[in-house]
Amino acid sequence: PYYIDLNQNLYLQAYLHSSDPNLIVFVDTCVASPDPHDFNTLAYDIIRNGCVRDSSYATYYSPYSHFARFKFNAFEFISRHTLVYLQCELVVCRLGDYSSRCYRGCINRSKRDTSS
């Protein structure tokens, strides 16, 4: 566990263990929840489908493409729950493949009509 107070910044880094320098890491989704087994019912999106949902989220430059560095601010969950769990989904792509998910950034999914 990592202990922080409300409104403190939490800094994270994801690292791809690979000897291939032509790979890049992209943070697609990060969700917080007080329940380590349920990231849907009572969950808070920090970033979803590459779209930032929390205004305190920021990425940091890394000279290495196989690192993803980012931060966000501890939010209201912390005042109501003693523990908060984070689940992040990352995507690995070929460096320079501009058609890949890593280079497309935020993807807003359109809603589908539910009528017959």
C-alpha cells in the first residue's frame, strides 16, 4: 500500500520490461475503486479510453518510450474509504506507428440507439 492524504498528488510510472526499443506504452484507462474486486459499481474514472476524466491528471515526459509517467490528485474517495484501489490498462504499440492506439489519444465512443 501507498499512503497519501486528501489532495496530495499521487505519482505513478509504468515500465515495459522489454529489450525492444521500438515499443511505446500508452495509458488508456485508470479507474479507482474502494473495492479491489469491483471497478464498476462504485468507481471513479481518472482516464478512460485515453480521455482524461479527472482535471488533476497530468502526464510527464520520459526520454524512454517504454515508460508511462503520470500523476493525479487524491480525491473524495479517500475521505470516505480507508483504502482505494487503482486499476490501469495500458497499451503497447510500435514506436512511430501513427495508426496504432497509442497515437490516437482520446477515443470518444458514440452511444448506440437502443430502439428496435
